[in-house]
Amino acid sequence: MINLRQKRIIVTFLMHLGDLILITPFLQVLRRHAQDSDITLVVDEKVADVVRYNPHIDHLVTIDKKGKDNSVKALWHIGRQLHENQYDILINLHPNERTSFLATVIHAKEFVGMSHFLARPLMDRYTRLDRRHFHAVDMYINVLAQLGIDDYRNEGLQIFTCPQWERKAADFYAQHGVANGDVVVGFNIGSAVPQKRWPSQRFAAVADYFADQGCRCIFFGGTMDESMVQNAVSKMKHRAIIATGQFSIGELASAVRRCSLFITNDSGPMHVAVSQHVPLVALYGPSNPKFYGPYTDNAIVLESTDHYEEGKSMKKIIKEGHYKGIFVISMQDVISAGEELLHRKVNVK
């Protein structure tokens, strides 16, 4: 069993928004077992808000991996600077080349976790990511299990906000006339993968349905989703609130927390909603929700396929051309799921 107590520990993880949110339970478990230790986390600058105020880490190092730090020279320089801190343990959580190179350059006294195969001879302990049996959250926690940790308790996904982000969200809602008693339904209609996008006109129709019931409907998303959202709201008979491109990730978490229901494609903002304990309807396909679905019981997942081939990546499934498409999920199914979650929320209150 690895000794994590009274150590200088660094965790390297330069993945995307959703992936970073999914390691927050790992940080909880690590913190509990690393008593009196100093924990540093290295992440992509673009998504650093996810962990900026996380109490389970002591230091945050950000890397502009697609900008000024997008070179071997820059990563070498950062790695050598971090090496000066003389870390006792480095845990690398992903096998991509960039993170593996950085972890190698940092050169901690003990190098464990994952890495690209070229860096594995330099590791003290290689822990394989089990992508076939665990949800991604538990897959990362399993890295600690392979190192001998046996207490995996955690409180689920977490994004901690700050007063500034909360004021930004509150001011935005006030500017759009949202009152304290209003039922707010949030929509996330974008995704980096086109095959994961449910038709925007159906989102518009579902939003109109909930607006008919007296709900305030708000569309979230990043700047890349603006034209898609404009297309959707242009088809609505009710006026929706457009928050697309208005918030940073931290501000988004604060704004999404106000929602009574969140209806979303499979993408990063879905995990943001889970981190804020918002009930959600998640539309899935062709990825398998068993591994990357909402890490909560307070969700209804609607799937566009009933068969997942083990070991096949989403990219391969799409390339083969047999996937029917996410459009097979009906509007009535989405509306029924949303109504059920709103009913549950009212009953809990």
C-alpha cells in the first residue's frame, strides 16, 4: 500500500471540462488518505475554474496547452520548474502524450498512475485505467485502489463557486426578470460531437412545452453554440433567456444551480449540472452512459441505442455507420422525463 501521508504530492491531468469534473471524487478520496500532505494539481488553464476553489487541493498549476504552452519546449520549462519542488509522489491520471511527457520531466521521487507507453519504463508503479467495468469516476478512483487504498467514500461531482461568480449569475437572472419563485428549466443543446446533438428544433418545442406550464426557459452553452441556440429559439413561440456564451465555467456552475431541471446532450455542461445537484434529463448516443453518464441518482438517461459493443470507441461506432442517430429519442420521452423530475423535486420539498 502506498503511503500518502505527510508527502508532497502532485497530480497531473490535462483533459477537457467533463473529464476534469469527473476526477473531483478522486480528489476527495486522495485528500482523506493524504493526511498532512501538500497536494498540487496540474490542469488545462481553459477549464481550471472546475477546481479553482476545490478544498481538497493545496495548489493549482494551470497550463495553456492549446496556447502559449503548446510546445515541447514550454512543457519542458514548466516541468523543470515544478521539479524544483521535489515532490515525493506524482500521480498521472491519463496516458496522453502531453501529460505523460510533463510527468516525466517533473521527475518526482515516485511516479505512479497512468502514462503513455513510452514513459512506462520510467514509472515506479503503472496502474491501468479500467474502461470496461467502471464508470469514469470510479475508474479514476480505482487508480488509488490499485495503489492499496480501500476507502472510496465520496460525495460525487463537485465544483465549488465563489461570491463573484454567484453575483454574476444572480445579476444575470435579475436582468431577465427571473423571480425567486420561478421554476427555471435549463437547456444545453450543444456538443463537440455532432452525432451527440439532439435536433435543435426539438429542444425548441420542449422548451415551449415547459414555458406553457409557466416555467422560465434558459439556454446555456459556450460561444461555439451561439448559432445553434439562435436557431432553436427562433423557432419558439415563447421568449427564452439566452445565456449562451455569457458565462465562464465557474459562473456557469453558479447559474445552473438556480435551475429546477436541466435538459442536456452528453457534454461537459451536463457534468456541471450534476456537480450542482440539479435534476437532469440526459440524452445519450452513441456513447455508453454506463461509463460516462451522469454520476447521480437524480437523473433520467434517455438512450438512442439499446446495444453497446464492448471495447468499441464512440469514434469507431460512428465511423462504421450503423448508429441510427440520437433523433430516435422522442420529444414526448424528454417531456415525460422532465415532468417526472420536476414532480420529484416538488415532493422532496
